[in-house]
Amino acid sequence: DGTADLGGKLVVNFTDGYLPENGFDLLKSTSLTSQFDEIVVNAPQDFDGSIVYTDNGVEVRYQTVEDHNGQNSGQQENSNADSSQNTGNRQEQSAGDNAAGTAQNSGLQTENAGPYNAMGGVAAAMRDNGNINYLNPASYTALDTARLYFQFGVTGEYAHLSTYKENASYRVAQNTAFNIAFRLHKNMYMSLGFTEKSDIGYDLSYTNVIPGSSDSYFQQNIQGEGGLNDVYLGLGWRYKNLSIGLNTSLIFGKIEKRQTLTTMIEGSKIIKTSENNRIHDVLFTPGIQYTLNLSPKSILTLGSAFNFTQKLRSKTDYMAYSVNSSTNTTEMLNDLTLKRGYIKYPFRILSGFDFRYNRKWDIAGDYTFQKMSVYEEFGKNQ
């Protein structure tokens, strides 16, 4: 389907019934693989692993199987799917013979302030007297001195998900925000409101053959729901062309993750796990903006807002138990109640510019950096 000299596509097929071993070097030479424009590997039907590109070429790998505490349950084998929320969501699922479900939303919400959605979500340097830009508290000083502001916004989403056997679609309204702003005293302005910081919602089911068996199956169901909310009080102060501000936010919410593992064998046990995380703490967001009058018709604004690395107080309940499918009796496997700890919120900075000409043209750009490598849950780096 192509040659190494002329590019093209290399297609690799396995013979029927052949399953490659873990760590098998599919193509050892990177000098060979780099000659192709595209490489496609058609894995066997019962293959439960991944095709990865390494420094030495293409390699076949299988995923390791561990439960919540690193112990094998002894009942079934499965590729565990884990997700981390609050500062981001990460999911890894091993797709089986049949997969279905909906993932309504997960992770941090896109932080856009109302009308600035139409400009790609820029916010660092945006300031005007018609909108509350709560993402940079320095912008409050651009509001009218004799007006009380009310602002409400909601984001809608439609998505269609599909695998090679199943498909699903959903519609959802999310990321609700309600804001109030007004002048407090002379060059001092205030804003308060409520926004959604993150949201998660998914319900996924997988069916696959039990390793070592040809006609026995297991089903894995993964569910998650909840999110974090942000209630804030912000102040902005202006001195000539310089504006500074500070938002003080109360971050709170609950995130619940559930997992069920069922073998379709009479008399077998159903393994269920449930993890509830409750988070609450204070987060500070300082901001700054500086306006340059380039000409009577041209205005350039520079702005930045950031959060320091901060530990958010959290507590979690974890429970794992098994249910006998025949007798419906329950056996507790693990029960950790009210484990207290911290979730480390990474350093984040938002910087940008806004250029306006003749009150008709507006060009803006933002740069966002967040050090996700330091994100931790209860002392464990995620």
C-alpha cells in the first residue's frame, strides 16, 4: 500500500488467532517507519493493549491491571479507567468488543466572560463599560460610575459520540454564571457572583471477553458526576491608566466516581467501587491592566491575571464491596471514611493584549499557562 522510497501508507495485519506478546517489537527501525506518510496497524479482535511509537520504532504493549489499592481483586481482570478532576480531567479506557455510553462533560470549564466568547474567549486585557469581565478583576474599573450591573450567562453543548458498534448523542446546558458589579467609592469598584469552575458527567459501559476464555464475558460500567463551583467577591482600583484588582473566591463542590465490574457467569461476584471527593477552600486571583492611548483613535490595553500554586482542602470517602449475583449478599472489601487531605491547584497565569481602533475594530489575543505537572491529589502526583 506504499513503499519506503516513495512514502504512502503502510498497513500491518495480523493472521487470524495470533495475539502478539507484551513488548513485542512490531517494527524495530525508526529509519524505516519514518519513510512512510502513514502507518496503520489492524489489531486482532481480542487484542487488549496498545500500539505505541518508541525511540526504536513501533511496539506492542499491554496495560497493567490493578484495583484502587494496588491489589488484584481475584475475580476478574479489567483495564481500569481513572479520571482526575478539578484542574483537568484525564480518562484512559480500553475499548472492548462492545462499548456504549455518554460522556456529558468532564474537567475544567472553558473560562469565558460572556460576550468575549465571540472573540475566542479572550479576557486578560478586555475592559469596557457594558460587560463584567470577572476573569480579570482589574477590568471592573472600566464600568460606568452610576450604573448597577447584572449579568447572567449559560453555555450549551451538543455532542455525538460513536464507536465502531455503538453511538450516542447528548445536549446539555452548563457553565452557568451570574455576576453583579457597581462602583463602591470614587475609583474603587466591586463585583460579586457565582460561576462553575468545573463539571463532570459520564456514563460508559464496556463488554469484553475474559482473558483465557472464549465464551465468557465481563462488563465494566464507569460513571462520574459533580463539579466545582466558584463564589467570588472582587475589587478593582484605578490610578490614571493603571488598574489593579483582586478576586477572592470560595471554591466548593463534590465529585463522585463509581465503577461496577460484572462477570456474566452464574454465581460470580459483582465488584463495585464508589469514591466521593468534597473540596472547599479559598482561592485568590489578582489582576492588572494598563491602557496606552496611542492616538486619538487607537487604544492598546495590556492585561494579566494569575493564581499562585495553592492547596485546596479536600476529604474523600472510598468504598469497595462485592455482591454475589446468586444470593445477593454483600461483602465489604474496603471502606475508607473521611480521609482528609489536599488537592494542589497549579500555578496559572493569563496574559494578553487588546487593540481598539476608532471604536469599530478590536483585535485581542491571550496566552494561558498552567503548570499541570504539579497537580496532586492527597499527596500523589496525577
